[in-house]
Amino acid sequence: MPVITEAAANPTEQARGALRELLTERPEFIDTKRNNIRDLIPFLEEEDGFPIWLGHFEGNLRNLTTIWAQVAKQLQENPPIQEVINVVPEIVSPIPEKKVTRKTTPTAKAKPLVEENRQIVVVQEQVPAVLEEQVIQAGRALAEQFAIVKHHEMALQQAARTIEEANEALALARQTYANSTTAYSNALEDLARLMANSLGTKATDFSKLMAKVSTATKA
């Protein structure tokens, strides 16, 4: 891109000229909606570094964006005329090639190149019957494992039921024993009262004896 001299005009005119040259060389930057002014700044720099006029817009890119939009609009309305140079191609007649005859010396019988590059690849294929037998054996092994697991599962369920029934029987036995003990104690108390009524004066000694028996039974 041609260099804009610092003495050309004020920073606005210098920016306008630089943007015009840049948009002429790179028309894809004419679309201000799809691009950003920050994308153009690297292309506005000169070969010897950051131009002075660009420094005036360093803290105010809005003004530089406005100038860019104006220049882009002008180029859209009045695109620059590009000179078309017609180049007439020079017709050069082809130079006939000289035929070169190659002398071949007799050599030993050469093996065909195709045969030298051949490689024998042995592919072993399993017979379908063998594959079927392997599948059957694998299925049997899987079925046996499943049967073993099922057997253990049933055994665990049976053991759980047995333990539950034993607990129920133990609870019933404890309840029966408690009921029997209570009935026996009640019977002794009834017998003590009956004997006390019959013995008269000796009823006190008999009641003490029966109380000891009842206490020993409950213990």
C-alpha cells in the first residue's frame, strides 16, 4: 500500500486517504457491518511503524470508524476504475523433439516386475461347523453357570425360610412357657387360699410356705 506522507493534510484527511487506498486494495473491508475498525488498524500501519496521524485516533476510534464508513460508502457509490491491460500472448512454435534411440544391451532373463512384488497371504478360515460347535459349547457353559447360581439362590431362600420358621417356633414356645408358668402360679395361689380356709389357725404358716413355692416357680 502506498505510504501517506505526514505533511499531506490534517489527521482526518490522512485517515481518509489511507482508508481509501486500503479499501481499494482489500475490498472485503468495505462491508462495515461484518468487520471492525480494529481489524483494519494492522493494515493501516506503515512499513516504518505506527504512523503519526493514526495516533490521533488511538483514544477515539469512533471518529475513525465514522471516516471508514464514509469512505466505504463513497467507494460503493463510485467504485474506482481499474485499468485493464490487454496482454497479447506471444505465440511460440513448439520445437520438435529429437528422437533418441536407446541401445539396449542383452541381459539375463528378467523376471516380470509384477511377479517380484507379489506376496502370498495365507488366510485361515474356520469351517462353519467348528464355529457352530464353539457356540454350542459356550452356550452350555453359560447354562451350567446359570443353573449353579439359581441353585445357590434357592438354597439361600430355603435357609431364610427355615430361620424364619425357627424364630416363630421359639417365640411360640416362649409364650407357651410363660402362659404355663402363669397358670401354675395362679393354681398354687388358689390352692393356698383353699387350704388357708380349711386349716384355720395354721393358715398363716401354710401361706408362707406356698408363697415361697410360688416365688421359686416364677424365678
